[in-house]
Amino acid sequence: MSTYQNAEQLFAVIGTAWRRAFADARTLEKFMGLEIFVHFRVHEPEADLWLLRDGTVHEGAWPGTPDKPVVLMEMKADVAHRFWRDELNVPLATAKGEIKAKGPVTKIFGLIPLVKPVKALYPALCAEHGVGRA
């Protein structure tokens, strides 16, 4: 059984975490400075989360044909959960194919400092939405 019951629950946690992180002007400014478009493709449950260049978070299928994302991150929801809880050895998970990252390495590395505020928000959002309960 997946950590998340469905895509809506995943969006309520991860999408909300990104929105709240981007509510901080410094975090948003850093993201916009990267000039990237990020697509998180999550499996089990199937979910797509998009971070647009202006800091907008889009959940679900893209209406029409999207621009090609600069960075594509793909993983199962359980792997994403471990990542956001800081319980995942990212280099090992990448080597094992649990995380697939596509895009310029400099842009992917540019996302690393932005992950910290999202990870800080993640546990409370999981508790609020019943994620990770048996």
C-alpha cells in the first residue's frame, strides 16, 4: 500500500508545501532566479506536480501541451515520502533507479537549497492529512 491514498492527498501535502515555501519572498526569489520549469512525475499513485518559472504550483495533468520542463524528477510516492522526511540516501536511490532526474545538473543542484523549507513543512502537512498512518 502506498504512503498516499490517492493523488489528491499527495497534492494536499507536497503541493501545499511548495506553495507555502514560495510564500516566503526569499525562497520564491531564489527559485525564480534559477529560471527553470520543474515536473515531478510520481507513481503509485500517479500524480504530476509542476513548478512553473514564476513559482506557480500546478497539480495534475497539464492542460494542452506544456513546454518541455527544464528538470524532470520521477519516483514512486513512497520514495518521495522518504525523501521529504529526510530518510532517503539520495545518491544511492538515484544509483538504484528509484529516483530519475533529467535536466542540466547545474539546474538540479540549484534546487537543493530550495528543498530545505519544503522538508521543514512536510511533517506537519503529513500529520494534517493523515499521510503515513497505518
